[in-house]
Amino acid sequence: MTDNDDASSGLGRNLTYGLLDLLGRQIVTGAFENRTFPTEAELSIQHGVSRSVTREAVKMLTAKGLLTARPRQGTSIQPVASWNLFDADVLRWLLERKFSVELLSQFNQLRAAIEPAAAALAAGSADDKGRALIEAGFARMEAAERGEDDVLDADIAFHLAILRAGGNPFFAQFRDVVATALRTSIRLTNRIVGRTADLAAHGAVRDAIMARDPRAAQDAMRAIIGDVMDLIARHSHAAQ
Amino acid sequence: MTDNDDASSGLGRNLTYGLLDLLGRQIVTGAFENRTFPTEAELSIQHGVSRSVTREAVKMLTAKGLLTARPRQGTSIQPVASWNLFDADVLRWLLERKFSVELLSQFNQLRAAIEPAAAALAAGSADDKGRALIEAGFARMEAAERGEDDVLDADIAFHLAILRAGGNPFFAQFRDVVATALRTSIRLTNRIVGRTADLAAHGAVRDAIMARDPRAAQDAMRAIIGDVMDLIARHSHAAQ
DNA sequence: TATGTCTATTTATATGATAAAAACACACGC
DNA sequence: GCGTGTGTTTTTATCATATAAATAGACATA
């Protein structure tokens, strides 16, 4: 019986989280676009799980802003405006739908607003721990340059270190968006931009932060993201 | 029995959401600082609700990044870094703890990064609908000036309109933070800053957006938030 | 010391029953 | 005709209890 359920549902080890992931993907990719969302009884039957599992998955989706549930009316999908776009799960699901340059562009508009400010904040008020984190991130980028570390991972580590270093937890919240944006844009930037230029630009950010020069840190970070945005614009232009 | 439960628990009409709110507040305000988080059985007994209610509340808190649950290990509170700080519930709970100038300052550091960029984006690429939204928001501010609308509500409406108008859903996500920041800082700014100056500054933002001048819109918005940050700095200085 | 096994604890899942909310239809009275 | 109330029905909300699964920790064993 249990084996049967597991086989028919195709959800992972943890049924609740498996169903959460499946429903999340389906909602975000528009699988319920023109029809009403299933009732909890229908979901239970369709996926071969108990009502508890269904309800807990729905509750988590509700907590992330994707659903609402009311007696008699049923469960329904919320407008995109109320989705929690900074949630790691929601971001992941968002990328499962067709790759869109528009989404990548929106990511980077956000980065252009956040990261220069975060770099300035880090330069102005990072403590020793934050500075060490940034140094470690940059060291990884240098190691990657020498082929001793993964380029993408090192890049992400450096950018996240800057988000954290300023000590403002709200800036640290952007870790998932930034990591996602970097992972996504690597498809475009990979092999197009020379890695040396990239390292130099990142080195400028590091130097400015270490010199406690907020203005220079901001400008250097702005330059990095500006380059990425130019690349995206050129790519979308070329694709047309 | 049911009445007894309701009376003893003090949760609202909806037990699950009531418990969610109660636990969320307790977690954020540090009520479980030095002790382990209760097991689901303990929570059920303490609050006089069934395990389903407890589990669903815990699952929602998990979805918001506040908890994790594993068999045998139990449920435990996650580090603040993994909390979903842009979630409306989490923000609300955050404000329940002692009022802190530091938090208000962090809010506005974020606003300083986001809102000028959002204003520039709105100036550059808002469609007719977005522009109409901004006009409506500004009209409310003018009405408030004449005593025909609530000052705070109008202010919030104007700022939210700008976040939305650019068409980037990630900027629109900041509605709750911005609304919360405005509601919080009104305690400080109220009666200190003359409302006329405020209206003029907001008018400059509106004019720049309508003139499709991103640079001017950005600068005008920066000025507004800069004023607020100065006020906060002065207040925290005076308080010392 | 390392490794495997047993046990206890806690979450995970299932199931079936009852309560509550709300959309809808319908009858009623004005 | 038209509002108003009332009952019916559908769906979520809640409860209670039972069983499964996972894993930390103790203990035994090599």
C-alpha cells in the first residue's frame, strides 16, 4: 500500500515537502491557469496522500503567498503581486518556467539598486568579521582564477559576503535572488566576458571596502552590475 | 469543551492562524531564547488545540523560515538570517518587540537603496496605468494636506504606487517594508517636519516621473529619504 | 577505537468523524 | 417586483487516535 502510494505519487521521501514542491511548480508555471484549484480531497486522491499531507502543503503555500483557502469557496491561487518573490522556493519555481530574459533583466535591476548600496554600507560599517568574510570571498575568486575553485560558487560567495558584511539583515535577505541571478546569468556571461576583467572589477570593490571608501565601493559595484546589464541588453537585442 | 478551549487558548476565530500569530510573535520576541522549542504534543496541550492545528501552524512558520522540524530532534528555531524578513507577518512580529531606532534605521537604509531606483524605473518605463496610479497617490497627498484624507495612508499610497509603477515585481515586493517603515517613522517625523515641505518634496518626485526624467526622479526620492534618515539620526543623537 | 544494534522519542502520515463557514437556491412577506 | 430570511450543500477547519519513519543516544561488540 505504502509502496503503491509512493510509486503513484512520485513525491520524494518526505511527502509533504514533495507535494509542496510539485504544487509550487505547477502554480508558478501556470498549470492551473484556466481552471479552479483542486479541493483538498481531490489533491489527496490525485497524489495518493492523506489529507494531512495535502493540508500542510497547502498551508505552506499559503504562508508563501501563493494560495488562500476559505470554507465553501475552496482554495484559490493568489495574484502574483502577493507571492513572496524573495522566498528561495518561489524563486526556484519561477526559474522552472521558460527562461526569460525579462526575468533576468528584472533580477539585475534589483541588483543594481541593492548591491552598490550594500557595498557602500560594508565599506562604511563592516566589522572585522564582515571584512574577513569579504576577504575570504575574494580569495576564492582568485583561487577560481587559478582553476582551484569553482568560478560560479566563488562569485556567489563574494557577492553574498558583501550583502552580509554591512550588518543590515534586510540586505542579507537578497542572498537567494543574487545567487539565482548569478546562476542564471552565467549562461549568458560564460565565456563572453573575460574572467580577468571580472576579477579586476571585483578587486576594485574589495579594495574600496578595505579602504573604507563607501563612494568608491558603490561605484565599483555599480560598474560590475552595469556590465552584466549591458550583456543582457546586447544578448536580447541579438536574439531578436 | 470547545468553549473552554477557546477561552483558555485566547486564539482568534481561526485557531491555526491564531496559533501562527502567537508563536510567531513569541519566536521573534525571543520568548524561546534559552530553552528548546516545545514539541508538537506540548504545544497542543498548552494551547488547547489539536495536533493538526499545531502542525499546520508550525508548517507555516517553517515556510516563513522561522522553524525547522526533524523527527526525534524536534522543532527548533532557525537563525535570524534565514527568516523571511520581507514577509508581512514577520515584519509585524518584528515590530512587537521593543521599538528600536536601529531597526528603523535599517528599514531606511533599505528604502534609500530601493525607492530612488524604483522612482527612476517608474520615470523611465511606467505605462499609463502606472502613471495614473502615481497621480492618484499624489492627489491623495494633496487631499491630506487639505485635511480631506489621512496623511499617513496617503503617504503610503504614493510610495507604493511608485514601487509598482515601474513594472518590476521585485520592487513591488517592498510594499510591506515601506508601509511598515512609514508607519513606524511617523512617530518621529510627526509634527517635527512641516507637512508642506514634505508635499513639495513628493511633488518633485511626481513631476520628474511625469516628465520621464529618471535622474531627477531618483534625486528627488533620495532627498525625501535622506531627510527621514537625518531626522532619525538627530533623534537617536538627542536620545543619548 | 570503531562499528553495529537496540531503544526511546519525536515528527510524519493516515483515517474517519464532527464543526463551522459561506455560496446558493428558494420560499416568504411586503 | 424586491428585499429578506432560511435551509441546503459544499468545502475547509478541527479533532482524535493509530501507525510509520527517522534519528539521537545508549549500549554492546569486535
